[in-house]
Amino acid sequence: TLLGGDDAGKLKDWVATAPRLDRPTCAIYLHGPKDSGKNLFATGIARLWGEAPTELRSAHGSFNDAIVDNPLIFADEELPKGVTSGFIRSFVGQGTHPLRRKNIPEAKLLGYFRLVMAANNADLLKFEDESFSPDDIDAIAARVLYIKCSAEAPAYLKFLGGREGTAAWVDGDVIARHALWLRDNLKVVAGDRF
């Protein structure tokens, strides 16, 4: 609730839909102060499928075979060079992705990725040299859920013991199990597509 701030309900909806890789779900952009739990959140949700999230720079590179390790893709504080708004839109909106491995023919990976972007500032999605029409802005807004994290989140996590006090949330799969509980128990009203 503190991580989601004023949009805690939307964050819970996103968490409830994240485990369903057969359906698209918008990317999430967590903007908040240092130590508010952004990395904790991404790593905890990634445990649904593996140990750690896949870094966006690995999913965007010439060889992107890291995407088979975990479908939760994470960008922390920066987007890789060459990532455009069009890439973000198609990345979260397509259910088929090219799998490019060295010395192996290209293959197709089926399923929708979950993209989590996190930053201490609101400028992560400033794309250089791109001009946007109103339709472009609507398309980006439909595919990226912006969450302004609560300023109280860092103090709460510190009260719990910081990284040590919340280690079980990731290592003990508390966040992942909660995501599955929300999937099974929270009624989410789906949007048109995301």
C-alpha cells in the first residue's frame, strides 16, 4: 500500500494480473525515493518465475537469450541506449518475441513480458529525438502504469529492519505468494487491452 501511494489499488491490480503471461498487462513505472522498495518489489515478483528479473539491457541487446531466464524485465534508473517509446509499446503489447542467440537460428518466444521500470525521478521515459502525436501519447499511457511511490515507504521499510528485515519477502517468496493470492482472490476489471 505504501509503495503504491495514491495508486495502491492500481498497483494491486497489476500484481494480480502479472502472473498471467497469456494476457498482456501494462508496464509499470515506479517513481519514488531511494529505499522505498522498488527493487524489492521487482525482485519479489520475479521470483514467480526464477531467481532474479532479467535486465532490460539484456532483453534489448543483439543477443537477448536472457529473456528465457525470467519474463519479468527490469529497468533500474535508466533505459538502455536505443530504447524508444515504440520499443516499449511493442515489448509489452506483443505476445510473440524474437529470441536471438549466438550461432543459433532465431526462434520465437510465446507469452507476454512483465516490464517494471524504477527510478528516483520522473524522467526515465523522456525519449530523446522523439516527437509525439496525441495518439502516441495515448498509446504510451495505455501501456505504462505510472506509480508515484509514497514518501512514507522508506521509513516503513527501515522500521522493519531494512534489507535484512525484509529478506524473507524475496528469499522466502512472500511477495511471489502474495501475487498468486491476489491473482486468485482480487477481482480485477480488465481494460480494453491492458
